[in-house]
Amino acid sequence: MRILQLHSNFINYKPIQKEIAVAEEAEKQERRLEEIVVLFTAVEEGDNEAVAKKAIDEVQAFLEKLKVNRILIYPYAHLSSNLTKPADALKVIKAMEARAKEIGLETYRAPFGWNKQFTIAIKGHPLAEQLRVILPAEAEVKKEEKVSEAVKAEEKMKSLWRILQLDGEILPVEKFDFKGRENLEKFARYEISKVRASEQMPPHVTLMKRLEIADYEPGSDPGNIRWYPKGRLIKSLIEQLVTNKVIEYGAMEVETPIMYDFGHPSLADYLNRFPARQYILKSENKELFLRFAACFGQFLLVHDAQFSYKQMPLKVYELARYSFRREQRGEVVGLRRLRAFTMPDCHAFCTDLEQAKKEFIVRFKLCMQILEEIGLSKDDYEAAIRFTKDFYRENKRFITSLAKIFGRSVLVEIWKKRFFYFILKWDFNFVDNQDKAAALSTDQIDVENAKRYDIVYVDEKGEKQHPLIMHCSPSGAIERCVYALLEKAYKEQKNGKPPMLPLWLSPTQVRIIPMSDKHLEHAEKLADALETQHLRVDIDDRTLTLRKRVREAEMEWVPYIIVVGQKEIESDALPVRDRKTGKIRKMKLQELISEIEEIVKGKPLKPLPLPKHLSRRPQFYG
RNA sequence: GCCCCGGUGGCUCAGCCCGGUAGAGCGGCAGCCUCGUAAGCUGUUGGCCGCGGGUUCAAAUCCCGCCCGGGGCUCCA
């Protein structure tokens, strides 16, 4: 028996004329059914009542998932070329109907033996369309084979979850003592069972709006974000920092297109593994898709390059703004997961596993350093290392050495067989205020794509070889870094500390508040002096009370606030309100400049993204 | 994609259950206050009650569809 099962918004059908002698009696009336699972059914030779029962039971298990309780059994011969005799078929169909009613389904049936016209609207979700093949008991053996094939695939994907300790010992997750390692526990739980509960809005969503960093864009697709001047500054600074670090590491920065031709031979095969997750667009007679990583562009570019083992490892980098993934509707949240995001993506092409392992360590350290510089310390994230069983057997010490560099126990995921294109992968994961985890940096050793893209290098013997490819995002998506920083700030607030951004990312580093308009001129002088040292300084020249302006500066997370009045004109000691401590420190201007310069040393610099005078600024939110 | 909750001036929200003239606080604007470190006072502006359809004499309110947001699933090479 074959059943084409369609979850439908509605179906309209109308019997037109009898086709065969055994056709049932029916009225030639149009019928409409809504919110229904339609079962186009072909009864094949050898099917019997047991098959009918089994078919309905299988369907029912599925209906529970969909939370639908209404079916239409629609005889449909065209599904099979091995049909049984019509009279037997009708019997089996009736048996299906009886079974369905028996187990409490709201059951409808289209008449058997008629030529019918129909219109159907099928829902868009992945489970909406399914083909079932139900075989009679005799054929059970054959079916077993098929199942075992499926089970094998399933088996391949089965993951073992463990905790790898620094001494190299691997413990089952239940046996590990998570005392003092609550984040690792939350991360492990998130990865393994994904159980979580939360009623509140993610804190970073409220913050990104209130601080005028970013917001949803109702005029776009979900997961496409609008960035206000302050947010653009923060993002752009992080982008610059990551890019600088990766270039320092030795990668060559390139730029590749954001859209690709579906028909390109190297891409077609790769894409077949990731169906229906891209944005697709048409241009003239071509079908294009938007990139979901910088891999395509870089692979195609390196495919055309000529290089030998002497130039390896060969490192290529791109800040992929944007990468697009049409994530499922329910998964797109704030800045945690977007449909359009900025992905720093660095590939390294290595001669062999030995070289790859060496490079892997270099990049592991690089990623830790980059996160640290962004403002996420090792306490803010947890590591996961994922590999195949085979790889572990041969590389125990290597994997343990990664954990040692990380300095703490890590979560490991072990695959019995390789089913991705990589044999080893690690990722750093931020655990947020809702106990959800989001991956930041990651690196992988890819053993497949060099062949797929026909990327070759020339070895010592002058022979062409496929390299190993390492895929690394040194920071993870830039937007996700902003998410992590905001969530981290919120955590600190919960712990009684003032929430803030790292000084080098604070849109306003120093705010000067003149007591009254009589003191504005002096404020301007101080601001100019700070500005020439490349600090971001602004002046709150609005005619509001002092208390109110101080309050607003604090709510904007301004790290240093200086109130300027008559005393400051007469003396060069400035009352600097330090957000970190909440105290007012008497400082000379030069002392403040030195302090800030020391803290932001080595970080990218950018000017204030807004008018210097607060009276000249629009309000983007609130 | 599925299930649950929500969408009301720029922002946060009340009103909806039980249909009958749209409300508050914040913000904006104007005026006063010229101020010593987290909200000064007064006045005023501002709303196709997310969009479309239906029921009704009458819809922010009831019903249906869609869009957007949040949560839970699923998914996450």
C-alpha cells in the first residue's frame, strides 16, 4: 500500500463520473474539508486488512505530532503500478476507514471508483508532505532490510555526550561533578536535552532597543536587523578588531560575492546537502542563492589559485557581511540567531593532518585571545569538542591538549561514524540569562570539500594533492558577540554590579555636563582636549536639571561623567564620576586621558557616531 | 513549519472577559527654573486600537485569515 499523506489547509473535491463497475454510489456534489490530513491511497497486490490497520496506526502516530485529528481517505490509483483488483482494494479502503473511526479519528472518505476533480492547499512545513509504503506481513523481511538501512544512518548520527577532564579522562555527563561549573552544566544540558523554560523577553532584546544599539526592522524579513549609530559603531569596532587579529595571524583578506548560481557544478553537490535553507532569488534566467557562509567564494577562489606545500598552510579570510540563513521562524530571536549576519570566516588549507593539528592549536589560542579582547573572558563561555570515534582513538593526546589549553573540563560529543564533512570540530559557547547556549568561535577540520571543489596543491614530489581545509570563525557572528556582551552586562547587573560595555566599545566614553550655559564654553574646551586624543566625548548641553542629566548618562552606561561648574573653571581638578565604582574621583584631565588610553590600548579607534552636543541628537527609540 | 501568549500615540502599558464618546505614565514641543552628581514645575501635542475580511444598528472589544514579536517544540551542515 502506498499513501501520499498531505497536511492541508483545505481540499475541495467533486466526483465526476464512475470509472469502473464496482464503483460505489455517490452524489456528484462538491465537498470541502479544512485543516485535514489527506491520504491519497493506492492499494497494491497482497494488501489486506492487517495492512490497512497498520497504515492507519502509523498515520495516527503522525497525526498526534501534528495535533490534527481529521483525515480524508482518498482512493488514488496513480501511486502504484502494482495495483490489486478493484474489489479487493475497496475492501481494504473500507477496513482503513473502519479502523480510523475505531481509534477516534474524524474520518472522511472520497468515493471509490470515480473520476474526481479536486483542489488542495498544502501546508508549508517540512512534515506536511510524506509518502508511506506499508507492506503486508509476507514482505516483512524485505522491509527489515530497508529499516536496517535507515537505522544505520540513524546510528551514524547518534552522539555520545561526555565530559573531558584536564587529565584526559572522559566521564559520562551524569558522573561529572558540576560544582563550580554551573555554566558547563547548563551548556551540557542545553546541548543534550535542550530542555529549557523561560517566560521573560531575552534581556539583550530589551537592552539593544533601550540603548539604541539595534532593533527589529518590520520592513524586512524576520532576523534582519536595523543598527542605530551606536550599534553600528560597536559592530564596526568588533569587526575591525577581529579582522586585524586574523590578518596579524597571517590570513589574506579577500572579498567574494554574496550570491551564487545554483547551476554551478561545484556548488550543486554541496548544496544538495542543505536543501531549502537559503534565500533564493531569480535573475534573468538564473536561479541564485544567498551565501550562508564564506566557504563558496573562498573555495572557488582557491580552486583557481596555484600553490604548493611551500605556501601552506594557506590562510584566507573574509568578513562575510552578510551571510544569510533562512532559519526557521521560531528560532530567530533578538541578536542570538539572525537570518542575515556578519560572519568572520577564515579557512586554512593544510597539507596533512600533522600540519592541520599544529595549525588547529594556533587558531584555538587565537580565538580565545580574540574573545578576550572583545570583552568576553574565559569565564563567560564553555567549550565543546566534537569528533568521530575513530579520530579520537588515534588522537587522544591531541584532544586532551586542547582541553588543557582551555584550562577547564569541556563537553565532548563523539560520533560513531562521520556524517558531516569534518572529523573534528570545537566551539566556544556563551550561556545566557535564559540558560540558552549560543556558539561563538569555532574551527573544523574538513576532509571532504577539497575534493568536491577540486582544490589542489603540489607536494614535494610534484604531485597534485587535495589539502585538508580548516573552517574557522574566530569570534562567531559579530551580532552574536554584541548579544553576548549585552547578556553579560545584564548578568552583572543581577549580581549587583553596574552593567556596562567594555570601554573601547562604549559609544560615549566621557560625557561632560556643564552646570549651566555659563559653563558651556569651558566644557567645550575640555571636550576638544579629549577629542584630540581620539577619545569619544560628548556634551550634555540640554537645559535639564543636573540630576536628570547625570541620571540619563548613567542609564546610557557612560563610563566617565564630568560635571563642569564654576569650581572647575577655577581649578584643574575634575570631578570624574566613574561608573565602575559609582564614586567621584578628583582627577586632572591628563590623568583621565592616560587612564583611558591604557585601558583601550591596541583596540581600534573610531570617532563618536552622533552629534557631539546632546541637544542636537534625535531620539531613535522611546 | 507546529502549539501557546501578545500587538492600543515615539516608548511602557490599562481598557477587551460582559460591544456603545480611546486612557495613564514616560518622551516630544512651549514656558518657567540656571541648577553641584540617578526623574524640578506648568501647559500642550500626539492614536485607520498590527493588516484584511466577517457578525452587528454599533467592533479596540466577538469570529475568520494574514503579518509582526515573545515563549515552547522542531531545526541548527
